[in-house]
Amino acid sequence: MSIEKRIHSLVRENILAMRAYGVADPGDLVKLDAMENPFPWPDEIKRQWLEVLAGVAVNRYPDAAARGLKTALRDAMGIPRESALLLGNGSDELIQIIITALARPGAKIMAPAPSFVMYEMTARFLGLEFVGVDLTADFALNVPTMLSAIEKHKPAVIFLAYPNNPTGNLWDVAAIREIIEASPGLVVIDEAYHAFSSRTLLDEIGEYDNVVLMRTVSKMGLAGLRLGLLVGAGQWLGEFDKVRLPYNINSLTQASAQFALGHIDFLNAQTDKIKAARKTLADALAGIDGVTQWPSEANFILFRVAGHGARDTVEALKQKGVLIKAMHGAHPLLDQCLRVTVGTTQENAAFLAALTEVLAA
Ligand SMILES: *Cc1c(COP(=O)(O)O)cnc(C)c1O
């Protein structure tokens, strides 16, 4: 039997039909496509960090409960005492853990659309139906359609990214509460961009027994460590913990994240710089003809180019040394839309100069 034949007879059909999540090789491009914090660590912090790493016993398995790191996360993020905590290898892994635990035959996964792609991809990996419910044209939750979709599909879990990716906005809290109250299943509030947002639901999730909240350290400056956290009732997290691979947070990540959170001031200072740069970038975009943008509570800005194709614009920007992401094609509401991550002052200036040239051509 040929290798192709064997593979086609063994790999699940929905996997055969998929494409792997593509990540472009950025080379020397100004990288504004992945919501990374652009700032390196200060030299003195780096020196102290290396000392911490030198003390890590990599011959041993990591602390399976990551006790030290959990305490540091609780302190740094003000996680309510009564909430339990579960860690993932990025919040991507937490999404996978949650959906795996809830993957009863016929279970459905729901999220507003457009939103973060991993909710749908992970549902598909597990052979579950994903139901996307369109946002309104200005990217607000469409409460009547959400409520009727909930009633019709009875989703096992609804993911609500707050702020939403790729649109950057926060949804109305009263609308979120209506959805939670109508939901027969679990609701996951995904606060991946909490560091840049003016609002959090962390202190409100305890009012509901069907809500958990997810965060990540990726967007606040530690994307390379791969660490996400789930906050919620111990009963829910106890079930999810059974699905978690025992040593999912490696020793270097535990030591590094605990160290960084112990020096949270430098990360907060970087966050403040990014928020200030977001305002400067939005003001500059407002002055470019043919650009429509949406207000952002995250470290990226979604915008539309009129009279130019979004994909052509991304290609032309790449020729000029700047990498951003075309969202066009991901959802009809994202027609001719692009998403740019807020970078350093110099990176943002390079992006703006390139965009101005491309749109003037
Ligand atoms: C980036 C992102 C994540 C994934 O974060 P990781 O912790 O890096 O896996 C989850 N949710 C949303 C909405 C995101 O934008």
C-alpha cells in the first residue's frame, strides 16, 4: 500500500480536509502581524533572569501543580481567592482542554463571528459542530440572533473574547449577561487582551456557576513562554484538570513567568507605552484617505482600505518591509479589512509611511 493510501485510509476525514495553521516566516520584516509586545527585557532584568534559569533542575520533571507560578499569577492579576486556577501551554491549550472535556457526541461549540479562529479550529479537530453567530456591522453582539441560536443549538460552550479579536472592541456587559443567563452550557470569557483593556469581567464571573475566564501572558509580553490561565469554580476546573497533560507547563516557563511577574513593573511600563502608541497610531490612521478604522481596547487596530484590496495592500506593505495581517476572507463582515499590531514608535512610523505610499499609488 502506498503511504498516501495508508494515510487516507487512517487519518480522520475532517483532518485530511484541513490545512495546518500557517505562520509566515517574518525574516527581516517589521513584524506587526501577531499581537506581540515589541519590547525586549531591560539588561539588568535579563541578567537576574539568567541567574534564576541557572538554578532550574531540568533533569527533573516540572512542578505538575506549578504552585509558585500560580501564586505569582494570583498576586499579579488580583485573581479572587475563591476562584480556582488551571494553567495551559498558552490559552490555545486551554481552549483545547475545555472543548475536549465537553466533547460529548453531538455537542456544539458557539462563538460570535468574526472572532478568534482557534475556537472553530479546535472544535473541528474534535469532530464537533461549530456555530458562528454574526456580529452586527459595527461588531457589537447581536443579542436577538445570539439568543435564538442558543435556544436552537444548545451549545455546550460559548466563547466570548473580551476584547474581541480581530475587531478589538469590548462588548456590552448587559448583552454578555443576557447570553450567560440564556446559556444552558458553559460560557468562557477570553480576556487575552486584558492588559490593554479598560474593562475586565474578572470580579463578576463568580456571580454565575456557568462562567469561567481565560487569560494569557502572551499579549502582555511573554508570548514565547506559552502560558495561559483559566479562572473559575473549582468544580469546573477539576474536570478540565483531568484532560490536562500532567507536565504541560515546562520548568523554564514556570521559572521565567514567575520571575517576570515578580518584576511586573517593567511589563506594566511596556503596556503603558503600547497603549500610548495605540492612540498615536489611531490618530495617524485617521488622517489617511481611504482608511476606516475601529476603536481598539487591544494591542492591534482593525481597519479597512477603500478602493484597494486588503490582500494586495498586505503584499505591497511586505515589499516595503512591513508585515501585517489581511483579515479579508475570514468573514464577510471583514471585507477588505486588515489588522495591524501596535509596535514601537519606529515600527508604527515605518508602517504608516509604507501604508501612505501604498494607498497613494
Ligand atoms: C492570542 C489569543 C489567544 C491565544 O493566546 P495564547 O495564550 O498565546 O495561546 C487566545 N484568545 C484570543 C482572543 C487571542 O487573541
